[in-house]
Amino acid sequence: MTLEKVFEPMKIGSLEIKNRFIVSAMVMNCCTEDGKATEQFIAYHETKAKGGWGLIVTEDYAVDPTAKTYEHIPGLWCDEQIESHRALTDRVHAAGGKIFAQLFHGGRQTQRWIIGTDPVAPSRIPCPVKKDMPRELTTEEVDEMIEKFGDAALRAKQAGFDGVQIHGAHGYLITEFTSYYSNKRTDKYGGPLINRLRFPVEIIKNIKKKCSKDFPVDYKISGEERVEGGLNIEDTKSIVPFLVEAGIDSLNVSVGVYESWYTQVPPAVMGHGWISDYAAAIKSVVDTIPVTTVGRVNDPFVAEAIIKSGKADACYMGRASLADPDLPNKAKAGDFADIIRCVGCLQGCAGKIDTGFTGQCMLNPRTDREFERRIVKTDKPQKVFIAGGGPAGAECAIVAAQRGHDVELFEKEDRLGGMFYLAAIPPWKGEIASFINWQAQRMERDGVKVHLNTGLTKEIVEKEKPDVVVIAMGSRPFVPPIEGNDRPFVYAATDALLGKYDVNGNIAVIGGGQVGGETANFFATHGNSVTIIEMLPEILKEEVDNWKKFLVESLNEHGVKVYTDTSVKKICEDGTILASKDGKDIDLGKFDYVLMASGMRPVKGLEEDIKDLGCKLVFVGDSEGKSGNAMRAIENGYLAGMEI
């Protein structure tokens, strides 16, 4: 199948973009505190421009210091910021790209510790997530804020941006004015629809007045807010004609506010292109400007289908661009096998940002580190053996081979992926297998010799004499010292997921972490009665919030019983589990199968066998001595490959 629609040029006002792949705004949190662009920020966008994207929309450019929702986002609230952002646009243009600055004000969806003062909002109602009570803007201050948006747009034009996107979605200040959910005003900016739209309409007019009618303006809107009392799609359909009349040149349809955060940053639970139906609804009332969609579009064929069906004129593919900034170029060349597809894990993008770090991608260790993680050919090629074909070992093999080393990988199983393969088995996680597939074909292309069903041994090392041995043997399940843990119906949860045993009936899962929770959900969705037993006060403690929401809902829907603060004392011969909760012994009943999900421990042994054979030993992933997640393992493997 060939792609046609995604590679058709498209006009946004006076600007023509070369294709319909668009990078959506995603916070990377890597500018200076005063909103200036850094080399890290510039290289991140430059890499996407080189990758062939038709248009790049930056993350939130604050129009005022009170607008920030993270400490290190960009800004255009003063002239002193222009020069650093001109360096950004120059580099993007030199790489063949087009770039818009997304102008925004966080409104009530920020906190005092970030901006140093009270948040501002149309009404004195706090964000249900951020909690800080906002100060209500006076009518005069709202008038001034309109000017600030226009001034920021003019600075964007002076900095060389090809246009701007007004962030009128996701519960930020502009959305707060348009929605009864957050706007309870009684002045000219509150009440009926035409008053609530006065703020965004005047912003659009102000930008066009200061930047000229030919300066492209895109508008991002939430098709629905997905909260009680919030805007629904019919409300949004009534809003859009006013925005078009005011002068916008294109419209990007998203969904949600902070309270419905899972819709803004959707995990893999959400279907591919699920927001495209909202874009289609908007297109039914707008036929004079392009209407674009966003949300879990991670494959060029999905984008092609959405555009060809008429639901949207282009697709924003933000997280797809994190996983593979070269996606458009690879798609144009027909090299679909080499595209790294976002799996919707949210560990690096949302997960890192929400804990105060700069953004990352689990599958692509170069994301937001492009300025320092460049693969450079070695001038001293070495013979490198890698023990283990999990994500860390495979990533190390790929990078080492690309640097010019002679690499061989040894995996004792009949497939690659290690324990990461197990992550693809539970509901919603199937796309993870695509990354394992990508690593396999990438190693083949890069000349890595892969030996399956062959563990690396002392004998092989003695015979072949590699210069470097990378220990990447991963982890094995930890079995806690519980009386009865050797009963014939007691298995490791990992073995059960792999289908090594026929597990059906009444099942107990000991351990309520990520593995335990997803194992329980897998068997519950397959018609079994499942109970989780967890020592800690809560289950799924390490799970990303957007994932956790859906996983907990599924566990509840399928009747999974959960015991927290509960320790298993004994597994009896008849399957009865005796436990302790709150210092009291309890009988949890009789089970047909007991699955252990009590954590993992690194595999040891090979290093002791070969430490005196004269080769350099490098430890990656869990073999470093600490079990971790796939993001840590892949990054660790990448860095090890860089250093050999």
C-alpha cells in the first residue's frame, strides 16, 4: 500500500506546508527559567525538521510570567527573549522545516511555587487538580491580557516563526473564559456565548492587527472538556464559526482539561485516532479552513486513513515524533519497518515531565538529548559480545554496531525481548511487540550477528576472545520465602503470562505492583476469578497515573478482589492462603493457582566465570545490579553502546 494524502501539500493561510504530518506541542521543560531557548531545546526541534515533518508546533510559549505551568517552558513576554528563539527558527528553516510558536497562558492550571504569585482566572474557582485558589482578573486586566497575546505573536513573527498557534484548549486561560465550567463572570467577558467568546475573538483580531492578516494563526480547541458542566461537542461546534470569522487560518481539535487529563495525554488504552470523530464533527460546520486532529496517531497508515476518510485535513502526531523524529522521511521512502512507533506508555513524556524532569521517550534515548547523544564512528573497532537480547542488550548492540564495532548478541531463549516481551501480553499493551520487532530488524540491518537459543558461556568467550563482553542478562522473578511456595500450583506470574502453564479458575496473584496488577487484569479479562494480595497500602504504586486510572477501572469491572497491607504467611496443600492483615491472621480462601509477582532480581553468574579471561566487562540494564523498567534499560543500553 502506498501513501498519498499524507504527502499532499496543505495551506494554512498564506503558508504552504509540504505534507500533512504535524508535530504537536509537547512540554519538554528544557528552556531557561526566563523563557529563553537553549541548545537542548533548539536541537530537539531541529532534529524533527530534518526528519521531514510538514509543520512543527512548539510547546507553550508563555505570554506573561504568570502564564507558566512548568518552570522551564519558553516565553515571548519580552523583547529580550526574541534573539534565542530566532536561533531556533533559523536552524529549523535551514533543515527544511516550518515552525509555529504555540501561545498560551496557563490560567488557573498552574501553582504559586511555579509563578511566584497567585494564578489568575476568569473566576475565583480553583483547578480541581492544581488546587491553588486563583485571583479573578478584572475587566481591565482581561483587556491587557489580549494585548499581551498580540504582543507575544508579534515577537514570534520577529523571531522568525512561520505562524502561531493559540492554545484555546485543555483548560488553560482562554478555555476557562469560553466554558461555563470555569467562567462565572457577569461582565462583558462572561454569561452568554458571545460574551464568553469575546476573549479569544479579540485575541485573534489583536494578533492579526499587529502581525498582518497574512500571518498564519492556528487555533487549538477542545472538542469536549469531558467534565461535569464542561463544553461538549455541540457547544464547540457553535463556538468555531466565531473563531473563523475573527480570522483563524486553521483549527486543531483536541479534547479535555486537567481534570480529564487522560484525554489530553492518552495512553495506549485509548484507540488510535480516537479524537478524529470530533474533528469530523467540527468539519461539518467549517469548510473554509483546514481542520486537523490529534490523539494516538502513531502510524502513517492511520494518518492516511483519517485524512482519506475526510475526518481531518492533517494529523498532529506528537508522541509519534518523540519515538521517531524521522517518521515522515522513512514513510516517504517506504521504509515502514524502520519506523519506531509510539506504544502509548507515557513513561518518558508525561511521566518524566510530571515529576519535574525534562521530557524523554522510553523507546528513543535521543529524544530531548539530541544535542549531546550523537552516534560517532569509533576509530578503534572492537569485537563485542553481548549476553542477553532484552531491550538493553539489543539497544547496546544497535548503537555499538552503528559506531563500527563487530557485534554479536547471544540470547538463550528462542526470541528477543527478554522480560519486556511480557509487557506486550496484558490488555492494551500489544504494541510493545512492535519495538522488539524494530530492534530485531535494526540489528539485522546494522550487521549484528544474533544467536538465538544460545546463551553466552565461558567456553564461547575463551574460544572467540572478544575485546568486550556486555552483560545484559536481565532479571528473573523473585520468589519470597513463603511456606508452600513450592506447591505444584504455584507459578511465577511471568511464566503464566508466557503460557507455560494452563492457568484457569480461582487465581491468587501475590504482589500488586505493575506486573502483579497487569497479570491479574490479564487473567480476569479471560474469565477467571482473581484476587490480588499486596503488602503495601496500595497497588500499582509505580504505574503512570493515566494508565493506572484505566487499569484500576478494569480490575473493578472484572471483579478482582484486592487485599492491601496484607502479607502471605502460608500456602496450604489444598490451595488455601493464610495471611496477616493489620496484625491479625486471616484465611483468604482456597485457590486453584497462585501466581508470584513479588518483584525481580538481576541474573548473576556469567561475570564470575569470565572475569579473568582478559575481556572488558560492561554491565547494562538490570545486570548493573538493580532491576528497573524498560525506559531505564533502553537508555542504559544506548549509553553503553556509545561508550564502548
